[in-house]
Amino acid sequence: MIEIKNLHANVNGKEILKGINLKVNAGEVHAIMGPNGSGKSTLAQVLSGHPAYQVTQGEVLFEGQDLLDMEPEERAHAGVFLAFQYPVEIPGVSNSYFLKAGLNEIRKSRGQEELDSFQFLKLLKEKMKVVEMDQSFINRPVNEGFSGGEKKRNEILQMAVLEPKLAILDETDSGLDIDALKIVSSGVNKLKSPSNATIVVTHYQRLLNYIVPDFVHVLVHGRIVKSGGKELALELEANGYDFIREEMLQSA
Amino acid sequence: MSESIEELVSQEYKYGFTTNIETDTIPPGLNEDVVRLISKKKNEPEWLTEWRLKAFRHWLTLEEPRWPNLTYAKIDYQSISYYSAPKQVKKLDSLDEVDPILLETYEKLGISLTEQKRLSGVAVDAVFDSVSVATTFKETLKEKGIIFCSFSEAVQEHPDLVRKYLGSVVPSSDNYFAALNSAVFSDGSFCYIPKGVRCPMELSTYFRINASNTGQFERTLIVADDGAYVSYLEGCTAPMRDENQLHAAVVEIVAMDNAEVKYSTVQNWYAGDKDGKGGIYNFVTKRGKCAGVNSKISWTQVETGSAITWKYPSVILQGDNSIGEFYSVAVVNNRQDADTGTKMLHIGKNTRSTIVSKGISAGRGNNTYRGLVSIGKNATGSRNYTQCDSMLIGNKCSANTFPYIEVKNSSSSVEHEASTSKIGEDQIFYCKQRGINTENAISMIINGFAKEVFKNLPMEFAVEAQKLLGISLEGSVG
Ligand SMILES: Nc1ncnc2c1ncn2[C@@H]1O[C@H](COP(=O)(O)OP(=O)(O)OP(=O)(O)O)[C@@H](O)[C@H]1O
Ligand SMILES: [Mg+2]
């Protein structure tokens, strides 16, 4: 699905990603963990094309296409979705209007019919049930005045409506209470299929009890320094990142 | 900001064409003879000629205001022609007699003057350069006793009404531009809604400047008698020309007991090119008087055009319990300057006013809100709520707010909120990540920002205004 090769990226002239290699196949769930400031969100933003980040080296193939050459909206049309660590507020624009505009753009780019308001509302209500979101959110302005947890849940609602091929969830679990975590995870699991893939960025092994990863990667200082199965997350939980740093020192 | 927020600005002005039509234009220059000539061309009664002359003499004693936060080249009032009319001066009995070239011009502007073709119930008075060329739906309105016609016609047919109300809200001595207008105004619209009548359709005036080197000085006078209601729309466009053109209009509204007038403007005069060459200088005095008890006047304006805008639609709240409202969206892009706002003058008891101003600045535009809320000694129990929000697009534009407040009694209250925000790269990126391209993202964000104002516009006007906003900001973000 996606293949990241030797990816380097800067922000404000400072190198944050220093050679990322990662391959994700359809049907897989990958978890990325790592200390604060190690570059996890940067990787997510670079993959979705945020203009503040400059790629200096490397390439990314998404279903065979050069992802880095595409505009952010083209990546969205191709099926890349980012659940933001910090979802953005858009005052005065209703949640449903926003999401309908996005969905119809994506459909248009694929040669599908646009949905009219009735069709869309029906779909939206179905998806709101999946993430157990109250219908009052339909007409509220995008993320404005939402609580931290509501914003995160709204991200997953958007994912459910847009049905991406590759979903990147950047700390979607932070800010969610325990019940919400279960609901959101089960929502993510319901959307899983053999033809799509998920990358979850998280600090907590707890989330991975619900969204079970096939692979866990540890990102430190802009590099993936260790990869393994889901047990790696348990190891990190028990020992913190120090043991990895030690391993790195020893191998150096 | 990256290229995204700095680029989108330059879609061509869609209404910039000119119409080739024979005109009766008087030579440039301004003196008492010119004022008399205009009055004579319009076959006006003597009192009106005298009224004009008085205004002119007063104008000579005034200085052009320099207090607005505007920068523009000095205007040479002697180089302007004060009267230009398409050469078909005889009175029209039906629209079929209107010069087809003119009909076509309005057609191109998206305004059909042919009544049977109009689906929506909007009556239009079309003003081309200095004169009104057509008014639609007159008969339908007449049945209800509503007078809706060009100002010139009103002077001929309803001189008593005109004489009674002309200058009653904006005296000819009010300010520099109002005095000038009073001396040389050429046409405009007149509207009278009799007692107890709800006007069954939107009334609208469409102003078009065509001739070059002319000024446009129109006057609108709207009177809503006891218990009457009317919603009035105003639209404006002008060709693209390299020279600046002067537009100095006066609008007066009178609302008697329990009457309500809604006045909506979508102002899209040519704004000049991206370097600030050409464009309309728009110096307008608009004022309404809530003369009666429980009366209400609301101004809603969407200002996207003009090189320079100087405009403060105001309400004199004289009747007890009267209500004044001002909802404004002002957009400046490229080199545009706008200094706009409102005055709410509370005189009667328990009067209420609401001001919602949304300023959007892009390019090197400079947007100023200037407002006065004055609550007099006798205006006990009065209230004002003011909200001024500014949005900046890019780093080279500016926004200013000058709210002046005077409260002279202790039972009244004034509330003021203000905010400045920047259309963020992050907001645009968020939209793009969901599949929405930059242009649509900006249009969506801006329309969200201006929503509180748009919802006060009549439906079809709101749709038009939203589109306009998208167009005038195209290129400001990319
Ligand atoms: N726009 C920016 N301007 C300046 N520095 C930035 C910017 N974006 C990221 N950085 C820096 O890049 C580094 C990596 O940040 P990033 O957000 O990718 O970390 P993270 O791994 O997601 O951390 P966290 O676990 O705290 O979310 C940090 O040092 C951060 O300060
Ligand atoms: Mg992060």
C-alpha cells in the first residue's frame, strides 16, 4: 500500500526526519511509538503533505504513485487520511457541510456521483452511530467549542465517512476517556478490511489492546530504531525508552 | 505564509466591460451654472433648483475630510463631468421602449429587466450612469399604493412627498460628499410604502457606471409610513478603467411608527487592478431615521468592490423602542482601502442597536471599522451590542478598529466585542486533507466567518454575495 524509503524532512531548516524506512501492506495495522519530539507527527504531516515541512531526500510510493508529488487534496482523493493530533477549528462552517464538501470532492475525483444533502445526511447519521456521536454535532461548527475528546471522536467520524485506504491516526487516544477509547477503537476496527491499512501513533500500549497492531515501530530522533510485533509495545510499557537507547549505545 | 496563502488573488473583474451607447454628457467642471443646467435638464421645480444651489454654496465652504484612514490621490472636482445620460431621454411607457443595448447590458450583469422573464419577485430600478433607465413591476406595486420609481420621476409625479422628505435625514449640509451630492445628484430611486402595507416583493436598485470621467451621484429616498414594511436591495458595478471614478451617493430612509425597512447592499464597484490602478472612489452617506415608535431599520452590506470606500450607514433612533441594526462584511484585497462602519444615535427611550462588522483583509488591503454608538441623556433603558471581527489573509494587509462610545445616562448599556484572526495555513491544510482544494477551502472559511451577516440577506442575494466573496478573494490564498 505504502512504501517509505529513506525519508528525510526539515521544518524551518531543521532536520526532523532522518531517513525513515517503512512498508505497510493492505490489511495491516502498524503502530508507531516514540518519545515526545521524536518526529511521529512530523512523519504523519509529511505523508499528508503539510506545506510547512520540506522533504529533502527519499521517496514515498502510495499504491505505486509518487505520493510526495501530489497536493494534499490529491492525496486525500487517493485515499490517505490523517486523524490530526490537534484537530483544527473552522468557525461558522457546520460539521456536516464541511464533511459533505470533502466527501463529494473525493467522490468526484473518482468519477462517482456526488451525494445530495439527503443521501449524505443518511450516511452521516449511520456513521455517527458507529462512533456513538450525538446528532447535535451535525450542525455545530467544525471542532469549535468541542472538548478534546469530542474533537478526537470527530476525527474518527470523518474517517468513517471518507473511508480511506490508508488511515494515519496521530494520538487519537490522547484525551479520550476509557469508554470513549473503547468506542473509538471499536469504530476503527469495524472500518478495518483486507483492502485498507492503518498507522496508529500512540504513547500508550493500552490503545493497542483494542486496536491490535501487526507491527510496532519505535521512532527516536527521526529514525525507526526498532521494529517488532505487538509484544514490543508491552516491553516499552514496562521499560520505557531507555532500554532502546542503551541498545543503541551498545550497538554503536 | 507559503505560496498557499499569498497567491489566489487575481480573477478578472467580471463586470468590467463597457457599453457603447450615445450619451448626452455635459463637459467637465463644476459651478452654479452646471448645477442649474442639471436641474434644467431634469425639468425640476424651482424649489429644487434652489435647494441644489444652497447645497453647492455650502459645499464650497467645506474641506474634503482627511480623517479617514484612507490613502488616495487628490480628486480634481473640475475635471469630472457631472451629468451623463444615455441619449434616450423621452419618458418610457413600457420596457419595450428601452434601448436594446441597455437591456443587453443589464442582461450581461445578470439582471433581467424584462418582467415576464423574471422568476423571482424582485422589482428593479436600473440606474445607468446618471439616470434611471427602467423600473420593473411598477403596475403590480401601484395596486398596493406603493410608489417605486426613479428619483426624477418622483420629482415630477410626487413633488410633495419628495419635498417633505428630501434632506430630512441627511441635510444637504451634512458633510462634504453629501453636500456635493445634493448639488449635482442626477437620479436614483424613490420609494414610498403607504400606511399598513407590507411590500409584497423585494425592491431593488441596480447602479451601473458606464461613461468615463463622469461621477455618479445618485440619491435614494425610502419612506415607510406607519406599519409599513419593505426590503430593499442595492447592487453596483462599473467597467474597468485606468482612471479613478467618483461615486458619491446619498441614501435616506424614514421609518414611521411600527414601520420596518431592511436595506441590503452588495457593492461590487470596480476595485482597480492589483497594483491599485483605477477603481471607484466610493464616498457614500447612508442614514436612516427611526422617526416613529417601535420602528426598525437594518442595514446589511457586503462591500467587496471600490478602490476606496468611505461609508457609514447609520440609524437615528428617535422613536421610543426603535431598533437599528448594522451588519457588514467588508473585503479588501490588493490595494483596496475601506473605512467603513456605522453610527447608532440613540435618542428615544428603550432603543436598541446591534452592530456586527466582519472585516476581511487580503493582499495589501487596508480595512478600517469606524463606529459611533451614542446614547443620549433621554434615551433611558437603551442598549447596544457591537461585535467587530477582523480576518487577515497573508502578511501585507491590515485591519483597524475605531469604536467610539458615548453614553449619557446610567440605565443604558453598551457591550463591545472584538477579535482579529488570521486565516491559517493549518485551517486550509485541514480542509485539503479532507479533499477540499485551496480555493474552496478559503471560500468556505471566509463564508463561515461572515455567516452572521449573510444570514440577514435575502436568499438569492446571499448566494450571490457568497460567490462574490469567493471571487474577490481568489488568488489571496493558494
Ligand atoms: N512547525 C514546526 N516548527 C518548528 N519546529 C517544529 C515544527 N513542527 C515540529 N517541530 C519540531 O520537530 C520535532 C518533532 O515534532 P513532532 O511533532 O513530530 O514530535 P512527536 O514525535 O509527534 O511528539 P509528541 O509525542 O510530543 O506528539 C519537535 O522538536 C518539534 O518541536
Ligand atoms: Mg505528535
